[in-house]
Amino acid sequence: MAMFPPDWSISTEWLFYVTFVPASFVLVRIRYPILALGLLSVVASFALMTLFHFEQPVVSALTPLLWHGSKVSAPVQGWLIYFCPYVRLPEFLAGALADKAYMARGDAAAPTVAGRVLVALCIAWCLAIVLVPAISELPVIGSLLSNFIFAPALALLLYDWTCHDTWISRILASRPLLFMGEISYSVYIWSWFAMLILHPQFVSSAASPLAYFNSSVKLVVTVVVTTVIAYGSYHLVERPARQRIRMLLMGAIPRRPKAEPALGAGGRHSRSVLEGRD
């Protein structure tokens, strides 16, 4: 963390990659992923609240096992409630279940009344956590603020917004949003460097209109610099590396021979359809 703060997030994603292998055997057998997502949300919430309620005995047990340096890593308690990859597995599984539901959705139907009510409740829940201190400061809620508190609602919202043709889905599918999504990982990595480089710039000693103007300029410049670097990094490093890795992996998997289209009446049309699908 002292050298590169995003390291904790990257290592957590590594655990997700490893976890997905055995989890996929379970996910593929789930017939009702939305119902499974609801069950996961309830079970994970109670499990995490119980863990964080009894965190002191857990921290005491982990302290002799985990090395800690005040200038290098988070203390054991901070690691447990925020950086620990194991407490973030429910978030990953919620996203996997939402994706499972999306892949199995079939023909997209019009939004139902129940679906609209559920979307409204998810949005209201997220806004209440952010805007109403009386809710977010509740002990039973506060223990989940660092990780799982928004995950179930966001998973359901993403599923709904990608399954139905609405103004929100059209915005999410627009070219600017797709561009931002493509470079988002590079933005996450390079934003730290941009903020570090620009940190000494546009600094004011006291609050004033000029100070607020300087801060606004600093924010805009940081976003622009980050986007430019991330765009270059995505095209020069990330995308070529991902394509190369996929080529190597796919090259190791024997391809099945293409099915021969049926001959006779309509045979030429069948061949063109199969080739078009390939």
C-alpha cells in the first residue's frame, strides 16, 4: 500500500478469479438466479454483521498471524472490515448471480409493476444510506458500510437496466459511457499517479473564491490528465495484452469442427446462415 495503493484491490480480484473456477460449477446449476441473489443478500448480510459485531475476538486471533507496519499496511481491524478479500466475496457472487440472470433472461419483456417497485426501492435504499445519517449510523447498518451495503441493490439495478429498453439503458449503452467503461480499469490505476503529480498544484492557504476556483480547475485537470493517460494505456498495454492472453488460451483449447450445413432444398441458405453465425 505504501508504494501503490490500488494493490489491495488487484489482489482481491485475483481471489475472485480463483474463486470463480469452483463457483462456476454451482452457478451453472442455479435455475432461479434472482431468488438466489435475494437469499445470498440476506445470508451474507447477517454473516457479515455477526462477524463485525464480534470483530474484537477475531482481531485478537488474527493479530499474531498478520504482519503489520504502520507506514506500509492497514491495522488488522482495518484489514478485516475493508481490505480483506474474503469479506468481499459476497459482492463478487452478487455480481455473478446478476450476470447469470442476465444471460438466462430470454426475450426481454416490458418492465412489470413489481419490477418497477423493486427498482424504486433499490434506488431509495442507496439514497437513504448516503443522505440520511440516522440510517447509516445505525450499528447494524454501519458495520456494512465498508463493503456489502450497496451490493444487492446495485446488482438488481444493473440487471433491470440492462434487460429493458429504457432511457437509463440507452444512456448506459451510449458511446461515451461505453468508452468510459472500456478505460475504467486504466482510469483506476492511473488516477493515483495523476492525483500525486497534481497534488502540489493550485493549492490555496485559506478558503476564498479563488481557492474554490483553483480546486475546480485542479479537479478538471486531474480528470483530463487521467483520461488521456488511461486511454493510451488501454490501447497500448491493456487491450493488446488481453488479446494476446486470450489467443494463447484459445489456442490451447481444441476447436470443434464446424457443422456441415444440410444440403438439398434451402441448403445454400443454411450454409450462409451458419457462416454468418461463425
